[in-house]
Amino acid sequence: KKSFNEEIVNYQNVQNQNKQQEQNMRDIIKELKHELDEKNTYSHNIAKQNQINIKKRADIQDKLNEQNKNSKKLHSKAIKLQSELKTIRPQFEELQENLLKIRNEN
């Protein structure tokens, strides 16, 4: 049989162990909360950066579409001008020949 004092000491030891374990658990919980906060902050920042990148991509795509549209207009205009040039060139060459003839006659 244990003496009353031994039981009290044993009880106190158990209480101290329980307090130490409880403190260890609090420390672990505190550390996990801190880690979770960091991960949430990181996740929030990544999501925010992702939204910014999506907006930039959309803006770039809009500019690209506009440039493509303008390029098609310019290409169409260039084809039209080339066609006009083909039509005018023989007339220009004829005028040039007539001008040379008139100069040679004078």
C-alpha cells in the first residue's frame, strides 16, 4: 500500500504531466494556426495575382484582336490600291510615251 504522501506526490506528478501535455498541445495548435494563416495569405495572394494575370491576358487578347482587325483592313486596302495601280499604270505609261513624242517633235 502506498502512503498518502506518495499518492499526493503521484497525483501532483500526473497533474504536472497533464499540464505539460496541455501546454504542448496549445503550442502545436498555435503553430498550426500560424501555418494555416500563412497558407491562407499565400493562397489569397496567388488568387489575386491569378486574377490580375487573367485581366492582363484579356487586355492583351483584345489588343491582338484589334491589331488583327486593323491588319486585315490594311491588307484589303493594299490589294485595292495594287488593283488601282495596275489599272493606272498603262495609262501613265501611255501618257509618258505621248509626252516623249511631243518633246521629240519640238
